[in-house]
Amino acid sequence: QLQASGGGLVQAGGSLRLSCVASGRTFSVMGWFRQAPKKEREFVAGFTGSGDRIDYRDPVKGRFTISRDNAKNTVYLQMNKLKPEDTAIYYCAAGGRLYEYWGQGTLVTVSS
């Protein structure tokens, strides 16, 4: 089970930190996706491969940072310099080598 939290309303240029706690087991692959209104879900950032490589979607590079605390089985997404186009429901996902399990999502709204 994946439990995401940390979403909210923030002004453009502001910051938020999302958290996702995995319970029941550990995962090599953990990451974040998002889905904006009327758009398809897209990858944002994640630990991929065997869990030792970090990938970011180009528009968030330099603004978002993903990290994980293995002792807490938690992955974080620090989002800085937020833009209105970052507005979306953010989903945590995890798995052994692929993103097989999904959390319920947390809403991030960035006002201009």
C-alpha cells in the first residue's frame, strides 16, 4: 500500500514537499507521476532500474528533487519554483522493476 501526502494550494514560485510511505514491503522502484485536468498521466521523477538511478521529466529538472529514506520506506518529492502548469494530481508509484502499485494521489494546485 502506498500513502501519498503533502499536496495543497501554493502560489507560483512557492514550494511543496510530497511524501509517499510504502507499507507491507519494500520496493526498488519508487517514483511520482502526475495527471493534470484533461491530460494523460505522465512521469515526473523516480528511482528506476534497480532503484539506483534517478530520472526526471525535463520540465521539472532543476526544480524538483526526489529522495528516499529506506529506513522509513518513504519517497519524497521536493518541488520548488512551482508553476501553474505543475497543477495536477500527483501519484506515488512503486514496484520491483516496473511501476506496478499506485497510491491514491494528492492534489497540487499552483495559483498564478
